[in-house]
Amino acid sequence: MKIDSKNGCAIVFEDKCTFHTFLEDLKTAYTSVKNENLIVNLSAFPDLTTEEVLQFRKLSDAHRAGKKSLVLVTDRISFDEVPEELQIVPTLQEAKDLIEMEEIERDLEL
């Protein structure tokens, strides 16, 4: 697992392990990125299933409770296939744009 942190946003991605290992590694490393907006790039998993994506729900709920965004990036699963609590987009740029919009919304709430 690799983490690229810039400007309060961490992009987490993988290119060499299984989905299960990636998810476990992310849970282990979560404390190092919990105070940043988080983009989880799942593009390296060509056989990704809806059930696998749903495994991010608890992590997403906890992250959003901390007033930070968590966005999953994959073009293999549609946002219509997951609960609205999970933010899922097909490209990295859309993830960045979504986080920017959510940051603006949070700023307006204050």
C-alpha cells in the first residue's frame, strides 16, 4: 500500500496485493491519515465487487464523523450500487473535486 499526502489530502493506492490485504493494510495505517481527507484509489483491482466496496462503510462512517471526506475511486462499481454514505467516483480528478466541494460545504456550516 502506498500513501501520497498533499495539502491535507491523502491518496491511498496499491498495485501489488490482493484486495483483502489492501483493506487490512489501510485499517492498520488509518491512524496516520485519519486527520486528512482520504481518497482510496481502487483502480488496481479489476475484479472488484460491490460486496468488497461495502467493506469500507464503517471506515467511511468513522472518517466522516471526524469531519473529513473519504472518497473511493473505481470505474467498476457505480455509485448507484452502494449506499449514499459511501462516496464513489470513477476518476481521481472527480474525487479531488468532490472533496473540494465537501470542504466548501463544511466551511459554510461554521
